[in-house]
Amino acid sequence: MDHASRPVRIRNFIAKTVPGVSPESSAEQTTIVSIPAFSGIWLEIEAWSADEAAQLARVIADGSARLLVGDHTEFTEQAEGPYANLVLIELDVGRRSIRLTSSLFGLPPVFVIHQGRQFGLTTPLPPTPQFGIPLGALDLESAADVLRWGHPLDGRTMATNVRVLAPGEEANIGPDGELHTTRRETLPDGREYANLSSDEILDDMCRTFAANARRVNTDGSVVSLSGGLDSRATAVALLKAGHTTSFVTLAVNERALDARLAHAFCHNYGAAHHVVYLGKEFISGLPERVSKTAQLTYGVSALSQSIDHFMYEQLGPRVTGRVSGNLGNQVGRGGVESLTADEPRASMLSEALRAAVSARKREPWYLPRMTEQGFAKVLFQQEVSFWSIPNYVVGSRFAIQQSLYASRKLLALANALFARDPELNSPSAASIRARDLRHRIRGTPIRTSFQRRFLIQNDDRGRRIPINWGWLAHGGWSIPWVIEASQAALDSAVVKYSSGSGFTARLARAVPESFRRPYGLVRWPEILRGPLREFVNDTVRSERAAQSGAFARTGVNEMLDSFYAGDSAQYASVVRALELACASQVLSH
């Protein structure tokens, strides 16, 4: 393939065996290039602007093109192997070939759909009901994953005929018009750093992180900023690199701890700071917003991802990029996203789905895999992508997703560092939970944290502004902020216990609002019982949900009635039932 052509960044790529579906609005048509390629393969490529669409059409007309989905600033001619946060598509119409390589983390996600002899490839947005190839029925194995752990595993989606390429997996469409995929071992193992001391590795991670900040393009972007370590390190690195950036924080109101910490940081640096409040406007459009996110995620995390959807609505179309602390938890300290394993109400499930859930142990799914396959491999190439796909898909509909933690070298250095940590050689739920709690209360130890080392070296103006529950990057705590964090923890306890009955609930309800600072972004149980009640009933009790093969109608009705009567123990079951019911709505079209 001729590599002389300049690579073109794109919003979404589709290659399929059926003719393209014309967009409804003329505004969208100006950004879409739709052409028959070869051997019955049709291409539908969405650019980020009309100008880029015109450039793309010219490049394709020349016969070959390299297309970039994801963080295009990561692309270099000299790169070997997959990128960390970028899908490279090599298109050669003259030679009748398409080659697509997934990233190291599996983000942006690449979806493959098969229906008989028809197939399609899409990235980063999944096939829709208007795709031209029918979406399969609700996959009960995926549904069981969601009910137990919150997301599908092993490349499954909620549709039986749609899967996600594994990290580093390559897809090829050749002159015969057939699709072939090849799986490769792609994780950088860090062996080249075996002779370095831990201090030398941490220093190299700091230098790499700073270099990533200089590379990234922040034009038209916002930077997500919370009160946590991952986004704080990102913010400092970008400011140190000379970027003029604006920061955005999600909060329920101005008293929220994250909003106050982010505001204090931005004030010290003189940086623009915007807070998106999840108040009445968020709640008023919630049913429609959940439906839109469900279309993008096939129902998975449709409720929680409506928050990000609202954020992008508030930021407006001028924001075309988002830099976040995504992957910082994993790359920075070997953390995971969740230790939760749910036990859904069995009576609401069909017999087949109940059996599938029962076959899954009530423990974090990744723990036995980490023991068998290695901690870093499972963390970076399974736990990250499985959890992050819904968030990445929703975000990609609006903006290019960027992270300073997504880099091949940083991944290799982290792998080398984690290999020396005896706690990670045989992780358990207890040890991972203890690591997470230790980080929140006093921070990951400075001797093992490149993020803290980076902040100690570079965060002069934010030195006195704490992280998480009041600890300082250079050591110690800020007592006033510890008190505020304690008020947030009190709020969490009040929300958890006040909806029940008995003495504990009465005591929780008696705690004055002035003693508390909002802990969560949204109080979902209250919203599900109030503004979303009609939507939940219409969706979960619908005929489509009943026909999906996932539910037992009588059990669903009893579960919802119990929740509306005040049984908070049913909350998790309501959320999961809503996600599965949303999936059945999307897939039945």
C-alpha cells in the first residue's frame, strides 16, 4: 500500500456489504463520504467537518488513504505495532483491500457485525438499527454479564451478531470481499526496562507524561477536572506544556466537593473553569437522553452515560475534543474500575437467564484471570476496554477522546513497575479494595506513584489544594478539606440509609443538609421513583422486554412494585432491568 498520502482524521468509519443509508439531515450529509469500494463493499465515512469531508473525498479518489479514528495526534510514521488510543485504517481501493488495526487498550472500540454472508465493520460507533444489516436478538450471555458485573465480557455486546475486536486484533477485507481477523499478542511487557531502578522508571514515566502533554492537540477541547489524582496530573501537565485550556467539572450543585476542589485549582492558575450542574434541566430531558444513550450503547450503562450526554449538550458543538484522566487509575497505580458483583432479583429473570447468571461467581470476574494470565495483561486489555466502551462510544459521538495516559511507552513502563509489586502478583478482592481505600484516604505511596512525583515537581500553584479526601500530593493532609470530605462521606451514608425504615433510617433523615456536602452526581433512586418512573414502567414492563427472553413478567412487576414501595435493596435490580429492557427496545427494530 502506498503510504505517501497524508492521514485523515475521521469521526466514524463503516465498511459493509450493503449499500449505505443516506443521512436524514442535509447538515450531516456535508460531513459524510459514501462510496462503493470493491467486491460489493460499501464505505460510509463521517468526517469532523465539511472541509475534512472534501479532503477525504479527494484522498479516496486518488485510490488510497490512511484514516485515523481516535487521538490522531498519536500517529507517527515510525510507530511499530498498534497505537494506544488510535485505530489506523489503511484503505486501498485500487488494490481492493482494507486493513484496520485495533488499539492496545481496545479503545476506540471496533465493532464487527455478521448476519449470514453479510457483514460490517464500524469504529467507534456501533451498528444501528438503520445500518442495513439487522441487529441480532438480545444475547443472554451478555445479559448475564451485565446483571453480575455491569458490562459484557470477552468482546460480546448485547446483540448476538455484534462483537468488539480485541486489543491489537487486525481486520482485513481483501479482493474477494471476505472479512478475516487476526489476533496478536501486543501488550508491551516492559522487559527493556528490567535493568532500571524503580526511581528511574518513575522519572521516565514523568518525562513520558510531559511529552504526551506537549503532543496532544487541545484546540476546540475541554479538559475534564474532578478532585481526583488522574485529572489533576493531566491538568498540570497541559498547563506546564503551555496549552491554553478550559476545564469542565460535573457536579450536582456548587457545594459538591469535586466542584470546589476544581474551582480552587483553576483559580490558582487563572484558568477558565466551567461547571455543568446536574439539576432541573438534566432531569427534565432525562427520558429522551437515556433513550439516545441506549441507542449508542445497546442499553449498557444507558442511565449513567446520560450524564456525559448532558455534559456535551451543555458544552455545545464548538467543543470537538475532550482530554480526560481516563486510564490514569490503571496506568498510574494498577487500579480497577469496580469490585462490585451484583446479585439481581432472581424472580424477575427468565429461567434461561437465571441459569446463566447463576453460572457466574459472585466475585470480580478479572481476579482469576489475573492469576492465570498476568495482572497487567488482564488490567490493560480486558478490564479497561470492557468497562470503558459505553463511555467511549457516547463521548465519541460528540468529541475526540484524548488521554495523556494512553501511550505505548507509558504502558510498558507501568507494566515493568507493576511486575515488581508483590501485592499485584496475586491480587485478591481484599488487597485491591485496600489499595483503593488507601489511595482515597492518603494517596498511593509517593515511592510508587509517578503522578504524585510529577505533581511534586510541577504543581507549584496547586500545592496546597488537596486531592480526593483531603490528602496533599507532596504528603500530609489539609485539615479544612478533610472536614469537607468527611461531610461528603456523611452525605453518602445519609443517602444510603435514609430511604429504609427503622431507627437507622430515622437517624439518617435527621441529619441537617447544612452538615453535608453532596457526594454523588445524581441521586438515582429518587429519580427512578420520581421523574423517571413512567419511563421505567413503559420500558421494563413493555411487550418488547417481555419478548426478549430475559424476563419473567410477574417477577418484574413484583420487583418494581417493591422498589416503588420503598425497598431500596431492589435499586440495582431496577437499573439492570432497565438496561436490558433498553437493549431489547434497540435490538427489536
